[in-house]
Amino acid sequence: MIVTTCDTVPGQEIEAAVGICRGSAIRARHVGKDILAGLKNIVGGEMHEYSKLLAETREQALDRMIEDARAQGADAVVAVRYASTAISQGAAEFLAYGTAVKLK
Amino acid sequence: MTDQTPLPEPTEDELLAMAYADGELNEEARREAAHRMTSDDAFALRVAHYQRLDVTARTAAIEPQDIAHAKLEAEPTQRAVLSLGWLTLTLGVVGSYAWLFYEMIRDPEMAIPLKVLTLSAVGGFLLLFLAVLRKRLRELPYDPYTKVQR
């Protein structure tokens, strides 16, 4: 499955747009990691606990989007975008969406 | 000298799990494999293993600070400080709440129905927490995203 942020797939021709495909995920770390991340606010530096949380959520949302495109019979996803919001404190939400297409 | 022993051929199950994780199955085979994962834990674990490899393969490369971070995490002093910190914090928080709760229940001025309701609330919270924890532990082996670093 080709996944790109471009509007086209370079070197290939799009036969048809299958539809919008999307995947979202919300994840949280356990309370211990929240406490350690809170202490990082005092000393500064990268919050590894939350970097990891964002990465986990991003990858899961991306995989769900690919799965959605595959279920629609697509060969590729173009114009992929990410959106993020805050539903719950200490949790990360990601929405990955794009256009599922069939290639020639 | 490099070991020249050829790797064993993958079994049918391994090939199926790889194909499922890579999204190479047709719709019917995919549905069958997904159904099998609900009853065959060994197969589900195998799929989760290949999915984990896929996820970690496309995440960011190691940065110099990652090595320093990993070294620090492995240092006995750091581990001891962290362990001691968690132990004393947990003991203090759980102990204080347990004591407060015990004193409240023992209080002769507190009405019996209120004691029962308080016990019910605490018991309910603990049961719900246990259910959530149990669910998390059950699905943890099938969660490939726990290995993602950045």
C-alpha cells in the first residue's frame, strides 16, 4: 500500500478515487509515566513518556487508516493528513485521513 | 566464521501470519485469519509479533540521546533511586488513604448507612479498576504499538 501526502502518486496514474479513508486512535500512558512527565516540567528537557505516547497513537491511527483503505479495495492513499485534539487529560488522540485511490 | 546453516523453512502458520500482517491476503482469507485469531492465541501472538516488526521498522532512527537515556536507565544507582522513589510514594499514598478510610469507618459518630455507602463506593472503584487492569493485561501481548519509541 502506497501512502503519500502528495495529491498524486509520482510515476503512477490514478484510475479512480475510491473514497475517504480514515483511522483514529486515543491512547494514554499509565499514571506512573504521568507523574514522571509532570516532574519533567520542573527540570525541562524532552518528555520521553509523552513523545512515546504520541508516536504510538500516530502509528496506530495510520495503520487503521491503511486498513480502512485496504477494506475499500484501494491500492494507495494520497493526500494523507494528520489531525490531533485533546479529549482527555494525559491522553493523545490522532486522526489520520486521506483519499483512497486505485492505480492504473 | 559465519554460520552457514540454512534457516529452517517457515511453516504454513508463519507464512499465513506474515501475509496477514503485511495485508497480502484476499478478503475471504483475511476474514478467516481474523476469525482464527479470536480462538487461537498462538496464531494471534504470531501475527502481533510480525505487526510489531512492521511498526518498529518504520519509526524514527536511534538518536545519540537515546543511547545516553538507555545507559542511564540501566545504571544500578538510577534503578535503585527510581525503585525506592516508587516504593515510598506508593506506600505513603496507599497507606495514608487506607488509614483515613479505616479511621472513617471506625468513627462511632458516622451513621451506619453512610459507612455502607462509602464501603460500596470504594469497593466499586476497586472492582472497576481491576476489570480495566485485567483487560489491559489481556490485550497487552497483541498491542504492537507499545514498542514504538518516537
